[in-house]
Amino acid sequence: MKIVLKIGGNEIDDSNFLEKVSRLVAEIRNKNHQVILVHGGGKEITRLLNRLGLETQFVKGMRYTDPQSLEAVEMMLSGSINKRLVRSLQQTGVDAIGLSGVDGRILTAEKIKREGEDIGLVGGVASVNTSVLENLMDKFAVVLSPISSDKESGGALNVNADYATAAVASSLRSELTIFLSNVPGVINNGSLIAALRESEFEDLKRSGVITGGMVPKIEAALRAVKDGARIAFITDADGASQIVSGQTAGTQVIA
């Protein structure tokens, strides 16, 4: 079974979270499943930009990325965070390999706008080189930074990790895709929503129940299942372990 995990940037510097993720991946590999981890890193990117004296700007919830910022984003995502994850997995006994979307042109992207507004060197995935991923997944847990190759210029583009996950999961037609969060799933009035359909998502978004970083997670999960991934969930590391073991947990997103 092909499993795609998305790891959020807000949790990735938490050693306890990394330990849980590493145990989860070890469990997946011990069951002889293939796994790809796509990761973000927004919180640490912001800290690095601040240290470098570069202003952080957001346009409609997405980071504006100029050439200087892109260097810092690529350094943090494809370097520091990617290798931290690889080390954590290997310390748990998992053979892991860390790559970015640029390597082997795994992810090729095209520049996008956000609701009609320019957001700089930010792209949406146009194609996924599944043959490279499939060749690696037999031997390794693949850790993937969403920095992608610009289809037009050949340079790099910053791609939202949630949307990169959707592209990878749908292209591989993964049997299971899990967007990991620091909460057990989508919550409404203190209760976990076990299954969330697109029409319900739109209603909850309009009413302000679903906001912030949960919005792109759900959008990406919907996109994944619409475009070829079989099942998508949003949950935390404990919930993901239950799902992998065949138990009920988290919020299933249904297109």
C-alpha cells in the first residue's frame, strides 16, 4: 500500500512530535507499506527570515516569496528541516532518503496568483515524476521538501506543502493520505467531525468554524481524493497510528 503523510510546519520543531512521526513511519514500513512524507516549515522559515532581516509578507494567507526569501525558504525546507526528519527516521531504524521536488524533477510547478494577486516565486504543481518516487519507495521512506522546479524558467518555486501533498498523493494514486496536525481532526463545537464532505466544509468555512491553517489542509485533501487518491484523513500522530492499524480515528475528507 502507498501511504502519503503530510507533516505540518508548526509541529516539526517539536521533538516529541518527531518521535511520534518516526514511530508511525517505522510501523508503516514494518507492515511492508511504502511511504512518502511531504513536509512544510512555515514557522521556522519565518524565524530565519527575521534573523536575515527579510520581511515576511502574506497575501490572502500565502507567503509572498521574492528571490531573497526563496533562498532562505529553500535553505530551511530542503536543508535543515528535511535532514532533521531523515535523521529522526534513521534513529528509529527506518531507512530514509531526503529530497526536494527539484531532485529528478519530482515536482514541476508553474507560477500562480492568489485570488488574482501576485505572490512572487510561488507555484502550483503541474506534474509529478512518479517513476522516481516509485523507484525509491521500495527501499526508503521518502522525505520530500515541496520546493519545485519552475516549468518555464528551470529555477525554483515555493509550493505550499499541503497542495504538494495532494499532487503527490493523486499522481501516485495512494491508498491512504494523512494530513498530520496537532489536533485529532476537524473540530466543531468541541466535537470531532468523523467525515467531512465538500459542501459541509464550505458551510463551516463561511460560518468561521474552520479557519487558518486547517483550510488549506482540507482543500488539499479534497483535491487529492478528487484527482485519484483513494482515502484522505486529517488527524494527529496518534490518530494516524490508529488509522494505519485499521482503527477509526481523525476526520475523513470526502469529495
